Amino acid sequence: MTVDIEKFRRDAHRIEKWSIGWMLLSLAMWGWFGYRLLVDDDRGYRRFGKYAETSHSLVGILALAVIPTIIGATTIVYSQVLFRLARQTKPELK
């Protein structure tokens, strides 16, 4: 079985670019969550009203922010594994 070192490197660079994109999306969503959490203009604790709607939307934003965070982390790990595989494999002799 032959191993193509350049293919590992190309795939690792491509996946690394995707992971950067996922992390940027993740940071934007976490920023949106933080903005909504900190700049909430609720002046009173209303049990059923705007406060309840705001808390539900915050939980939804948080749930949506977790997804690209997990995808970004796994793609970073995968690209690092491919870089290590490319570094540790020996080139085939022709």
C-alpha cells in the first residue's frame, strides 16, 4: 500500500481552512449570544412576558452556537492528525 504524503498535506491544509471558517462562525454566534445576554434591557423580573421570551431565545442561540464550535474543534483536530501523518510517513522509494 502506497502512501501519498502530498495528499495528506493537501487534505490537511484544506480541512484547516474549513476549521478556520467554522471557528469564525462559532465566534460570531458566541458574540451574538453574549451581546443578547449582556445588553438585555429587561428592567424588571417579569415571570410571563418579555423575560420568558428572551430567555428562550438565549437558550436557542446557545444551542445553535454549540454546533459550529464542536464541528470547528473536530476539524482542527483532524487537520492536525493529517499533518502529523504526513510528517511521520516515509516517502516511497521509486
